[in-house]
Amino acid sequence: MKVIVVKNQLEGGKIGLDLLKRSMANGAKTLGLATGSTPVEFYNQIVNSDLDFTDMVSVNLDEYVGLDGSNDQSYRYFMTKHLFGEKPFKENFLPNGKAADLEAEAKHYDQIIEENPIDWQILGIGQNGHIGFNEPGTPAEITTHVVDLQESTIKANARFFESEADVPRKAISMGLASIMKSKNIVLMAYGKEKAEAIKGMVEGEVTTELPASILQNHANVTVIADEAAVSLLSK
């Protein structure tokens, strides 16, 4: 696991862009994408670049249950606003949060990932160590699944909604096993509130109580983090 320390999200976004360019030059065709505040500057860098994604496929990590793409808090809306609207892809996949049969939708999404192996996956990390919406206690072997969001995640995401009561309580998420299939993983983290999670992910034991710690078992992980986020690392 390689850790790159940056001054801020702008520098982190630029380094992320350089890593993406290198991967695409080496033949990457499918990108695994994340939402939330962490990758926004990275997406800004992509939008302002000369990269062409018209032959590329994207596969997103997750989506809230109950929100469709027209809802401004859905992850499809987020991706269209921050990336897809400016940089069209050959095809964009996100879980369908409005599916009538959520379990069937999870199986369908596994098939999408099987047919579009992810070459380069971007991740953020939650304060409780979640990646995607894989909350503490999630089994390592799980693939795409329906998640009951923990209260800490609901509170952390409430800033994007008018009130905490409006935050969906469920999501569809790629599983840890799905993420681990990615050929290359880049995880970004900014701010002191992520320091405990980063320490556990990098230096702690591999445990389901901190889902991101499973990344220690992956061969190609790069962490891009600011000084506050790495402040608890011992080296």
C-alpha cells in the first residue's frame, strides 16, 4: 500500500489525474467511480483535462435506495453534474435505487461488474472505515448487496440533505469482494476526521470491523491523503 501525502484536495486531484492518465495509457478501459465530497476536485481535474472517455465504461460503487437519477441527492445526479455531463463515456453503470426487486438488482449489478472488469477504482473512506457503503461487520466475501446504513453514516451524509430525516436508510453497494477484484485502487482521504480510519486501514489488523483494512490484501493500492488524514500514522 503506497501512501502519497498532499497539501490539499487540489494537489490530491492533480496526482489522481496523473495516476489515471498512466493507467489509461496502459490500456485501462473500465473505471470504478465514487461519489461524495472527497473525489470532487479529482473530477474537476478530469473535466478540465484533455482526456477522452468515449471508449471507456464507468461502474459506480453505490446508490441510495429510493432515489432515481432526477433526484439531486442521487448518485447518478451527482455523477452527471460533476463528470458525465462534461465527459461522456461509452456507457455508465450505477445501481438502480428504484428497482422493484432490490436483491435481483444486486445480482444484476454483479453481472455488470463481471462483464466489465474494473481496471482502476477510486475510493473514499468513511469515518467508520467503510468503503462504498460496506459498513463495519460486512463480510469480506460479499458482492453487491443491499445495505442498512449505520447511524454514523447517516449523520455524516446529512449535510447534503435538508435534514437528517431526509437521508435514505438503505443503499445498494458493490461488496468488498467486488472492490477487491479491481486491478488498481486509488483511495483518497482528507481531513483529521479520517485519521483514525486511515491509521486502522494502513497499520491496523485486517478486520471486518474496519472494512477498508481489507485493502492491505490487495496488490495495487495507492492512498492519496492530506497531512491531517495521515497524522496518526506511525511512519
